Amino acid sequence: MRILLVNPNMTQSMTDKMAEIARQIADGRAEIVPITAPSGFPYIASRAEAQIAGAIALEMIADNLHDIDAVIIAAFGDPSLAGARELFDVPVVGMAEAAVMTAAMLGERFSIVTFSPVMTRWYTDCVSDTGLASRFTGVRTPKTHLSDVANAARDVRADLVALARRAVADDGADVVILGGAPLAGLATEISADVPAVVIDPIAAAVAQAIALASLGSRFADRACKPIAKTSSGLSAALAAVIAQGA
Amino acid sequence: MRILLVNPNMTQSMTDKMAEIARQIADGRAEIVPITAPSGFPYIASRAEAQIAGAIALEMIADNLHDIDAVIIAAFGDPSLAGARELFDVPVVGMAEAAVMTAAMLGERFSIVTFSPVMTRWYTDCVSDTGLASRFTGVRTPKTHLSDVANAARDVRADLVALARRAVADDGADVVILGGAPLAGLATEISADVPAVVIDPIAAAVAQAIALASLGSRFADRACKPIAKTSSGLSAALAAVIAQGA
Amino acid sequence: MRILLVNPNMTQSMTDKMAEIARQIADGRAEIVPITAPSGFPYIASRAEAQIAGAIALEMIADNLHDIDAVIIAAFGDPSLAGARELFDVPVVGMAEAAVMTAAMLGERFSIVTFSPVMTRWYTDCVSDTGLASRFTGVRTPKTHLSDVANAARDVRADLVALARRAVADDGADVVILGGAPLAGLATEISADVPAVVIDPIAAAVAQAIALASLGSRFADRACKPIAKTSSGLSAALAAVIAQGA
Amino acid sequence: MRILLVNPNMTQSMTDKMAEIARQIADGRAEIVPITAPSGFPYIASRAEAQIAGAIALEMIADNLHDIDAVIIAAFGDPSLAGARELFDVPVVGMAEAAVMTAAMLGERFSIVTFSPVMTRWYTDCVSDTGLASRFTGVRTPKTHLSDVANAARDVRADLVALARRAVADDGADVVILGGAPLAGLATEISADVPAVVIDPIAAAVAQAIALASLGSRFADRACKPIAKTSSGLSAALAAVIAQGA
Amino acid sequence: MRILLVNPNMTQSMTDKMAEIARQIADGRAEIVPITAPSGFPYIASRAEAQIAGAIALEMIADNLHDIDAVIIAAFGDPSLAGARELFDVPVVGMAEAAVMTAAMLGERFSIVTFSPVMTRWYTDCVSDTGLASRFTGVRTPKTHLSDVANAARDVRADLVALARRAVADDGADVVILGGAPLAGLATEISADVPAVVIDPIAAAVAQAIALASLGSRFADRACKPIAKTSSGLSAALAAVIAQGA
Amino acid sequence: MRILLVNPNMTQSMTDKMAEIARQIADGRAEIVPITAPSGFPYIASRAEAQIAGAIALEMIADNLHDIDAVIIAAFGDPSLAGARELFDVPVVGMAEAAVMTAAMLGERFSIVTFSPVMTRWYTDCVSDTGLASRFTGVRTPKTHLSDVANAARDVRADLVALARRAVADDGADVVILGGAPLAGLATEISADVPAVVIDPIAAAVAQAIALASLGSRFADRACKPIAKTSSGLSAALAAVIAQGA
């Protein structure tokens, strides 16, 4: 089984870190094929950026889909998830959606803890988009934005533990999602300090990608696929997928 | 007052038709500045296409924002509306959202009637995104997709009237929105045949753009703007807006 | 274009202040025809009062509808809005609903800031009635009721700015509505002090009334109009409208 | 125990019929004090009429509250229910709300069957106002409006049975409410023909009024009561209640 | 009229206290038949315990249903309420549901105040199950769990009054439910200290049981009853009910 | 990895069929340990039966939890899922919930197709309990109940395909869940005949159980666990778990 891990951010070190965790979770059950966005932004943090990076992600998927059994869109806001599901005949997993669905199967109410207040609105919208807002107890973040996002897992670790504990005690969460690619890998490190199940979104995404691919679902001939379209300015591979249609 | 009418579709004749109606509604109160997508698709009809065309629309806005008082994203699914609102310091109006909000002020329950079943899911999601699903009675369409979208308003006019009448009688709608750019201008032609208020989305969008611009709201210094970001591969104007940040 | 501005409160000075702002927004595009309730209450602040003042408002509209293109019910709880829409063949705008719909087109999440905790429950219900509760971050007010409502805009200005800033920082609002007729005109004065779009409901109502009237919608023959009814004890004009029916 | 049965409609024969059923349900446990609206409409069937008749009902209650232990607003749309609860220090029961709450305790999903399509939208809104829309399977009615509302229970009895059976079989209702004062008394006549619990709203309202009064709740000093207000044009009794305030 | 008061907890003193209050409310209108769980738990406080105690309650009802006009499941989380309604041809009242429905007829927004934070999640789910979450302002409890649940009403009385007052002032509740069997009887003692209607769930349940039984609804032949089933390991009486089916 | 497959129904042939499919999906990645209810019902089809069988399932789990990495409750209504999650320190997967969550990651809107109208209400409630009702297009079933449930997959196969096709064409589903243990294995047989992804709930449950177990989450010390309780009448193993508490 081969899983395409699409990082719509341009930061290679994030891709490397996520691929490392992905391979631990896959544990030989799947080959991880990581790719990093060739253009766009170092780290997506807004709807405007997700609009643009999501379009780039569609091209990245189309260009690398050969022999792939499942795709992970490895950015917490799941840019272009709905569009990718329309176009491609394999399971497409969003990192945020996978974390949320996984959380909802490991407990009753989940919280998201992340490294920056800048992400709160977007992450909240992500949860709403999954349909599971009724089981969501909210986002908790430090009060100020970190200038150095890359080292967030190291620099605000104690804050994140404290926030996770408050999510449990004050908000009633029994599952805590550590949101955002810069926190990849932190869940296992802090889980003993938090009286709840702690979820690493990239781990959840890999577990879900393998689970979905193992079902062997038939995606061809789906009635929901877009009708065939001509296009202008797209990569050849993406233009070809869109030209084919339902 | 100058209003930028952004058609994220590549079809110039649609832009022309919408600009004509826009100028009728503006009636001298505003100058209409229409632009047509230079790349993308002839006519957006899926989430995948909206992902891509929305990214193009952000560049179209950034490139043409000088001396503009309000922006209309003139495609019924409102591609990149959330992102455009984050980035630009003027009112940004989505054609679907404007139609829905207008409908909710002209009656209690609104329906969307459109020319193709292909649009149903996307339009339904658009209404959910506005938050007004509780006042929505659903989408009604002919059973099959028209190959010639451009002449939909002429070719399926009788069907659309019948569908609108059923939306009133069977679904309880007291406002009917004629969704999709190809139906621009049809509302006034058929309103006497439908026992409900009938809305033309481009007309509603123009009326709302003028209304919002007339309030003279202050958009600078909004806390919700994305933080400054470097980028790669964007148009110079869009990159500059994103580089500036909140 | 002539717009009937119906103040269901008996306080003439409120009517005068709202008419002044209305004329600024109309800016020559419409004539404002203000009327003040001849009976009822100085200032409506409960559902019981809205029940009674709303019935009076229906008579005020029926008595003054000649040559009118749109009606504004100029009290923040929108008394009798649903009933007025059933009866009259012109756009009817509620001040609260117009503010809420306008807010939802200028941003993503809106808050209401007002001068008294007494209004909180009613205003919350107003938002629910619009259908847009999912985009609402709540009402913020000073802790105690002002005895002198008329000068609220002057007396608690600093408090209101602080509340608006908290609505942005703590509740995630990017639009703040200054609710209640006594705050008419305050929005433009404080908007530079609040990192969000600030909305004056009477301004929003006038902008919406002009927008809706500019669409030239056809209201006659709507299937949703009540059937003809005899009545007893109503003003002659209102009785005549109700006697006519659908 | 004395229960004030307020008919906001002007039709005395409806009051008589409802009082008769009320006395059967009360069965000696409570005295029924019926009053009929002195002005307004023969039979309320719209939001506009409910606005006006509700204001009249508040005066009817204030004028007759002496020695009363509970109030029933005996019209299916519950005109002025929220306002009456604010003002008066006894339980106030709405006929629709009581039927809905009772239905929700006798089964899982309830339907409303009534005599005219004219009532559908208003009754649907009534259910939404109770908060129980998620357990509601909708309104079913004959296709056309009866000119003779008074004899609806006799004239369309077979139709109503058939509609109730469809509500069970097609909509999944296990409780059916026969909505509207003209159907008072019909529930017991047809219950053997419907494979569900059948509810007569006036019976439910009386049972609930006795239940609520039997609890002996303390209404004085509630924080939710409106603050004291002067007024103009109200009956002396209502003006006095409103002048007293919280 | 005879009402079966089923305590799914094993604590006889709770049954005795609830029966005493039930008889006060019934006031001669109904005979109260109290029974206590023969196995299970001293006091149910989790979903796991409710799963087990609910199965025991179904047997308790089946074994004691002779000559009974209504059943009360006298534990605040309403264990097995949905199942009991399917099986038995009399009104079945849940103590939590009855309190919630009663609250919604005595005011607009209700809060639950209880003696232990351990109950918060379960009680919140109970309210959601009724469908009335939109009128619910939340659960307030002391911060720590009491070891001696039996004397909660005495030991934390002052705390509960303070919590109820905060529910009114901070959460906007106008009705406060004192949740949990250990608080039975406290409502009348503290109601003068709380500026809201205060509800004792067992009192509400009895009032509702009498109200529902007084309607004389027909439960036989309901289409919603389960189809006949064989079973193994159930009490003879319960097996017989299930063997009979719809 | 060892997965306990708990069939709360007493029918061994169902357990055998589900274990066979489970082993296909596991494909060597996990050992499947199937157990069948020793008492209760041949096939659960109501809330009453789920109440009882769920209590039995808790004992089945407690008695067999040694060396188990994840538990599947293998009945479509997920009896005792919430309770089992409280008590046991491993992932617990409900067959319905797993199917629903999986569906929501393979498409946008899912339908349930099952073999009997008797299941409709319960399955609908199951979806509501997951929180994903907004993405659910409803249950479709044949019009009459099959007397021979065991052979449903064979006897009504053509009907089920037709219902699935209507769920896609009329309801807009892009994923179809074949609900109910008697349909285990049918999904792969009919998927080529349905223009949507088709899900077998037992396959989804196994894939999810492996996914959740692969995350290695820490369940000990969760704050949400019930407090320790004495009990009477439970199996020794279950009593011991409950006696231990949080």
C-alpha cells in the first residue's frame, strides 16, 4: 500500500517530521510518499492562504497519483479536501478531519489545543465543516502568536500541557487534539501529563488512510464526480483529470 | 462609487450580461468595473473548480483593487469569499450569499431554482455556509444536465417557471432565487408567473454591494486579518497584500 | 424613492435622531418619512412591550403606506416584522435583522454590544429569529441598567468601546453591532477605536431598505399572504388591508 | 384551583367547545374560567393576526387575573405567550406549546395534522419556537382551505384520519397532534383509527395548566421580569402590571 | 389513578424521600406505588451504570405494571426511557425529561444545578436527548465530588443557592432545575432565595405523570412498537411483553 | 494485535459471518476474537432490546478483555457504546458509528440502506448520536419487514441495489452504508451496481479498530471515567471494573 503525503506548505522540515511519524504509525503496513508544495506559503494560517495552497495541492496530487492507494492532505485546515474527493478515485484524508473523526471514536467530546491564537477561527471552521461541532469543546491556545512556529512544540510545551488540562477540567473534553503541523510528534511526549486521550493529527491521518485504503472501496463511476471540463492554466495532469469528468 | 465585478469564469458573454444587469440596478449610483477570469474554466460547477478559480479570483481582485469601493465575486458558489474578506479592506459580496441574505429580508423561506442537477450539492453547501439553512427549502432543478449552459435561460424557461411554482406550493417558499450566472436577467421576465418574490442573484449582489459601500465601514486594523506572510508564485499585487498582513 | 421609518417607540427625539442618520446614509437617493408611535411605550424593552407596540406598528404602516417604496421598523427587536411582511406589498426591513444580515456580509462572526443587560435575552432571541445564530458571538453589555436611556451613547461610551474590544479579542467577532435606538450614530464615532467593522443598525436598515427597493420585486399575488379576514377594533386602513387578503 | 381559558379569537362557540373539553379533563380538579376576545378576528390564521390578537390577549389576562392559578392561551399559535410569561406571576400555558411538550413525553416523534394548508407555515414556526423541531415530523393538511372552518372536525374527518395515518406510516410519527381550535374534541373520536397516540391540544393545555399550578412555583421576584414602564393606550389593568415591573 | 414510581437505584431511603414528595404533589389525586431496584447500584452516576440499571428498570416495570396508569423512572438520567416507551402501553415519564419539559413551560431558559461535577456530562446529554438543548443554559455544580451523596441537600445547600443565583445572573436562566434524586425536596426550601422558578424533578415528574394519565391516550396498536421477539435470561413478565410485540 | 468482536445478538451464524469478513479486512494485521451473546435476543431491533443486550455486552467485554487491543460492538445500533467507552481502557468501536465516520471520510453525504422498515427510527437515532446528522440523507428500506432476517442479503438483494441507487439519485448520497448484521458481506458484491462508495459496517468497524489501536493512545487516568462504585448482580469481572473507578 502506498500513501501520498501532500504537504501544501513549502517547509521541507515539516514534511520530513510528518513523514517520520507517518512511517512509525504505518509500521511497515504502507509506504509513505511525502511531497512538499513547490509554491505558495511557508506555513498556511488563513482562509486566503488555504484557497491558494489548496489549488496547488490539487496539482500536486494529480502530478503524483500513479500507484497511490490513498492521499493525505497534511495541513490542519484540510485545504481543497472537498475538491480532491470529487476528482480523485482513491480515499483522500484531511489531517484535521481525520483527527476529528478519530477523536469522536476515542471519546465523547474533543478539544483542539494549538500553538497560536491566529489559528482559532480557521480550526473552528474546520470542525464545523466536518459536521461534528456538537461534540467539540473549542480551541485553546496561548494568548500570543509565536514568531518561531517551527519550534512551537519545544518552546510552548508546558503551556500546551496546561491548556490541554484546562480543556479537560473546564471544557469537559475527554480527547485532546494537538492541532497544526508544527506540533507533530508532541502527543506521545505529553500524553502521560494529560488526563485524556491525546491525538496527533498526522498519526490519525495515517491510521485513517490505511483504514480507508484497506476497505478497497470502488470510486469509479461515482455519480457525484464533476462533469468533464476544459481548462486553462492548470498542470497537464490536473487538466487531464478534469477533462475526463464523471 | 466604483464596484469591481469579478467573474471567476472565463466566459466573457456571461460577464457582459451580468454587467448589463448590474448597471440597470446601479442606475447611475455606482460605476460597474467588470473583469473576466484569464484562466481557469469556462463555467465553474464543482468544488474542485471553485478551489482553483477562487485562487485566480484573489489575484484578479488584488490586481484591480485601485479606487474600488466594493467587490462582487460574480459566480453563484462564492469562490474564495472568505479569503477575499480576510485580505481586502473593502466590502466583498458573494453572489450566492447576497442572494440568500436578500431573500431572507424579502420573505421567510427561500428556494433556489437552477438549470442543472449538477449544481444541487454545491448550491446546498453554499446556503449552509451562509448560516441560513434553517430558512432554506432546497434546490429544484430539471432532471438532466443541459449541454448548452449559455442559453439555459431561454431553453428551459418554462421548466424553471414550473419548478419555481412547485417550490412555492410544495416547499412553502415565499422567495425564489434563480441561481447560476446563466440565468442572469430571467427573474424580471418570469416574476409575474411565480406567486413569490423572485430574485436575480447578480441584481441582489449589486444592490448589496452599493448598500455595504454606502455604510463607509472602516476595514483597516481589523484584528481578524491574517498575519504577514511571504509567498511564492503569486501575482505581484496579491503577494504584496499578503506580505503586508494585519 | 420614499422610505417609511416607523418608530414603534413614543419618543420623538429618538425618531429625530434616527431620521437624521437615515438621511445621511440615503444621501439624496431616497426620501425618509419618519413617524413616531402615538401610543404604547417610551422605549420598548421586553417581549410583552413588543407584542403591544408591534400591533400599533401595523396600524402605523397601514395608515401611512401611500406612495411608500419600503418600510423600516425602527426598533431593535423588530416588533411585528413577520406580520408586516405578510400584509404589505413592499419590502419591510427590521432594524435588528438588517444589522445582522449586513454584519454577516461584512465579516464572519458578529457580536451585539448594547447599553443595558435588560436587553440581552430579547436581542439574543432576535438573532435566533433571523436564522443566523451560528455566526453570532453573543451580546455584551454593562453590568447594570442605565436609568437615563436617552443619553446612553454619551454616558457609557467608554464602556461600550471596551465591551466591543472584548467582543473582538475574547469572542472572535470581526463585526460589532451597536444595538438599540439610543446608540444611533455612535458607530462612526467609535469605529477607529475598535479593531472590527462597527455597524449602526439604523444605517444598516436604511442601506438595506434602499437596496431591497432598488430590486423592484413583485409582491402582489404572493401565495404566502393571509387569506381575507373580517376584523373588529382595528384602524380603518389596517382593517382594509386585512379584509383584502391574498 | 381556577384556570383562566383565554380565547384570543372572537368566536364564542369555539370558547364554549374548548371549555367543555377543558371541564372533562379537569374532572373536578379545577374550575375553568373561559373568556372570549372582545375585538380582533373571528379566527386567527396568520402572524399579522397573532400580533394583534396577542396584544388583546394580554389585556384579557390582566383584566381577569384575580384569583387565577394558571392561564391558558387557547389558540394554536400561542399568541403573546412569551410576553404573558414575562408579565404575569402564574403559569401561562400555550395551547400549541403544551401539545408539543405533551407529545414529546408520550412518544418520540410527533406530527401535526390540521384542517387547512393555510396554517402550515405558522404551525411549523410554533414548533420551532418551542425548541423541539428535532422531534417534529411536519404538518399534514388537506390540499385546499375550507371555507367553513367551524365545522372542520365534521366535514374533513375522514381526510384527517387518512393524513394522521400517513404521518405515522410515511413520516415516522408515533404521536399526532390535531392542531387548531376547530378540531377540539376530535382526538378521542378518531384515536382508535390511528396507530399512534393522538393529542387534543386543548386537553393537553388543561392537563399541563393543572400540572404546572400543582407545583406551587414561586414567580415573584424573578430576575427576568421587565423593568417598570409607563404606557399609553392600554387597559388600566395591563398598564398597572407593566407600571409595576420587576 | 395509580402511578408506579420506579427507583432504578438500590437506595431505599431515596425511594422513601421521593415517594413522600410524590404524595404531596399528588395530593390525593393519585396513589403512588414506589419500588426500589433489587440489584444494580446504590446510586447511578454514569452511562455504564445507566445501561445496566435501565435493563433492571425494564424488568421492574414489567413485574409491577398491573393496574398502573403511568410510570415514573425516578433517576435523573432517565435510564431506559426510550425502551420503556416502546414496550409499555401507559405513559412513561422520565424524571429528567419531565423536569426539562416543565421548565420549558414555566420560562424560557433553564439551568440545571446539581451536587457534583461528576454528573455534568451525563445531565448535559440528557437535555440533548430531550431535544431542548437550545433552551438550556448549562449545568452548574460545586467543584468537587461529595463523598456523602445522601446528605447533599443538607451539606451543600448554601453552595447550591449560590450556583442557582449565578445561573440566573450570568447564564440568563429564568428556571432552575435541582437535578439528582439526593436533592429531592430542596426546591421548595430554597425557592425564595433564587430569583427564578425552581423545579424539583420528582415533583415535576409526578405532576406530568398525572397530567399524561388524565388524557386517557390510547397506546394499543401503536405502529412504533417493536415486533415480537423471543428472548433468553429475562424475567418472565418482561419476556412476555417482548414476546407479544406490536 | 487482538480485536474482540462482541456480537450482542445470540445468533452464532451472524458472528461467524462477521468474523469471516473481519479476518479478510484484518488480512493478518490483527487476530479477531469473536464472541456471541449468551442471553438476550436472536437479533436486536429496538431500543428496549438494545438496553438489555447492551448490559449483557458490558459483561461480555469485561469477561474477555484480557490481552485485547480494541473492542468492536458488532450490532448496528451500537448498544452500550457510551458505557463501554467509560469503563474500558482500550478503543471501543461501534459498528454503526464506525460506518458513519468512515462514510464521512469517503464522501460528503451518506445514506443507510437496510432490509427492514422496522430499523428506520433506531438507525436514524444512531446517526444523530454520532453527531453527523447534517451529512446524513436518511434511511431507505423495503416497505415490509422480512420474516427471515438471516437470509436478507440473498432474498432482497435486488431491492437493496435499487434503494441504494435511489439514495444516490434522489437523496444526493455519495456513500451508501448497508446497515445491519444480516447484510454483512453484501457491500463488495453490489458495489459495481451502485454509483457511490458502498460501505460494509463490519468491514468499517474492523478497519477503524485496527486504526485506533495502531495509535497506541493512553486511556489510563482519564478524568472522564466513572468514580468507583459497589454493585450487586453483575458478573465478577464487570463488578471489578466498576469497583475500580477513575
